[in-house]
Amino acid sequence: MELDLSSMMTDPALANNPWPVYAGLRDHAPAIAAPFSRSRSGTVVVLSRYADIRKALSSPELFEANGANEMGQQRPCIPLDIDPPNHAKYRKLLDPLFSPRAVRAMADETRAIAKELLAEVVQDGRTDFHAAFTVPFPCRVFLNVVGFPVKDLDRFLVWKDALVHGEDVAGSDDLNVLRELWKKTANELYAYFDKLLDRRIEDPADDLATRLVQAEVDGDPLTRNEMLDILFLQMAAGLDTVTATLDCVLTRLAKDPELQAAARSEPEKMRQIVEELLRIETPVSLVLRYATEDMVIHDVPIAKGDLVMLMLAAANNDDREFDNPETLDVDRNNTRHFAFGGGVHRCLGSHLARQELSIALEEIFATLGPFSIPEGEEVNFVPGIRTAHSLPLEWKASVTT
Ligand code: HEM
């Protein structure tokens, strides 16, 4: 089987309906090597079966992070680019800051942001929901968590797009062009974060920047670079991921009135539906690692230093692991899906993400009547982190008027 990686990464038809490709890979090429300019060795090996991906995620000694996600960082991002044993000390510091309890304390402000954004569009009856809600909502939550002023939202959106949608912003997928864009963006971001940390030393607040300034790891304060490397990753990890999940979930609900009615019927059902959609859609469809030694998987040789692409989305739809994986089954025990990754790098922000998703949907259901995609419009997705280009929605009447 030939693997055309560049079309897999860019073809909109594949991004809109990736499930046949996932099945083809799992069934006919569960490990497949291809040339890839973003791999340090020039080769990437793609794995797609659940069992192989579980093994790779839980074996960081064989599959290391080691800067596999290139986005202009000047030093390894913390904790994503850090491997065990050092990784654990950063998670020990960060996990309590994103625990269910810590996250609950952010719920009221998160809800207020959702209400404010919805109030701006409710009377219109129709809008591009991606631009009006699914992009600004997680960005506003992020600004709040980290401690940045809302007036900087537009600057953040520009920086975020350059980091995670570099190809669109630069109008090119030439790696040299992308590296220039990432470098410039990263420099601006580090400088911005640096000033914020200075301010928080003078003027502490109830936010992440202040907690980092005051934090200790094994009795020592964090260095300034460690604080910057944590903040840089927060920016890259916590924005588009939530946007993509909202885009995927809202599109499904808009196209399926019965499913939408079920999600509206009770909060518990809504959470189960979101969890199943996280599994089926897997908006963060892949993660990257480097092989630390030579090995062979499904007869395919993987050399030490090859990039390994773990197709989380293919694993989450693997019928070797999930019965009828394409069926949304709210009674399924699907707690073992990899939508938030797995192993030591499992998502730090999963509790915050789930809270953002629940609050967003609760407020959308409370504010807008049943919504759908307007006739003649369609939703097209970006591959990788599956955000929509735009999300045209219309609703007949608002619930509150
Ligand atoms: C629905 C939304 C989200 C999804 C689907 C998601 C998905 C993921 C996935 C798949 C990984 C694993 C990366 C890897 O193994 O290479 C990850 C890691 C991570 N996520 Fe999320 N994420 C979401 C929201 C967030 C939010 C809101 C934050 C902000 C706190 C966040 C912060 C992180 C961090 C810091 C890591 C790295 C953890 C580590 O290396 O130990 N994520 N996320």
C-alpha cells in the first residue's frame, strides 16, 4: 500500500472523512514507512492499531518525545518535549494546577465567557460559529487561566494560528518558510510571556503566571526559562484542541437532530455523547514520537531516530478494540479511548477541556434553539488537529426570547 503523507496531511476530502483511510491503514498497513521532511532521519513510520499505539504510548523508553513536535520553540516545551525521569517532576508541579478541583474554581468565569459570546450572536439566527464562538471561547478561557488581559485576544489569535496553522498563514508548506514564521512568532511570544512574569513578581494575581513565579520543584524555584517553556506549551496545547473538539461535536449535532435532542435532554446524556464523539472524531488525530532503538513492527523495520506517528484516531476506531466503533453508543464503556493521548504525556488539560466542552454546550443549548447547517453550506475540516475552516450554523429561535 502506497502512503501519500502529504495528501494525508493536506487533502480536505480526507480531513472531512478520514475513517476509510484509518480502516485501510489498520487492515492493510498497520505499520508503514514513508519519507517525511519533518523527521530528523527523513523517515516516518505510521502506526494505526489500538494495541500498537497503547504499547507505544506506555513505552516512553522506546518511543521518546524529544522535541518531536516542532513549532519554533527555543528550548524543549514543558512537559511535552521532556522524557522520563525528568518529566515526572514537572507533572507533579502542574497536575494540581489542573486538577478537577482547581478546574472547578474556573467554572463561573468560563460560563460567563460562553454567555457573553453567545449573547453577541443569538439574535442573528445564523452565523459562522467557528469565528464567533469555537475559536474565541477557549482563547478567552486561556487568557483568564494564564493571567493575560482580554484586550490582547486578537494578538493571541494571530500567534496561535502561526504556530498551529503555519501552512495556512504562510501560504506554503515549505519547511524553511514555516520555520521562519515559527521562529518569529515564538520570539514574540517569549518576549510577551517574559514581561507578564515580571509583572506578576511585582503584582501577584490568582493566575497560572503567578503560580509559576511562586512554584518550587524539589525545593528550588523554577528558572525563568522553565516558566517560559511551560507557558509556551499552554498556548499551543490548550486552544486549537478545544476549538477542534467543539467544531467536530457541533457539526455532528447540527447534522443529527435526534442526537442533538438527546444531548439537550439531560446533562449526563450530553457528557456521554461528547465522550463518544471524542472517541469517534478524535479531533487531535495523531501524536509524534522518536524511536530510541532499532525495532520491527508488523514486519516493518523502524530505525533508531525515525519519527513514529501514532494515529490516535485510527486506534480509537479500531474494531479489534471497540465493537461497531463507528456507532455512537452512549452506553459503551469507552474510558480507554486515546482522544487525550495516553501514558506519561496524557493530556494535562483534560479536566479543563471537559469542563469547557460541558459549559459551552450547556450554554449553547440554553441560549439557542435547535441548530443545523444552512442548506447549501458545508463544513470542511483541517487535517491533524481537526478544526473546521468555518462552521455555518442557523437556529430557528432562541430559547430565551
Ligand atoms: C478537547 C481538548 C483537548 C484535547 C483533545 C487534547 C489532547 C491532547 C493529547 C492527545 C495530548 C497528548 C500529546 C502527546 O502525547 O504527544 C495532550 C497533551 C497535553 N495537553 Fe491536551 N488536549 C486538549 C485540551 C487541553 C487543554 C485545555 C490544555 C491546557 C491546560 C491542554 C494541555 C496539554 C498539555 C500541557 C499536554 C502535554 C502533557 C505532557 O506532555 O505531560 N490540553 N493533549
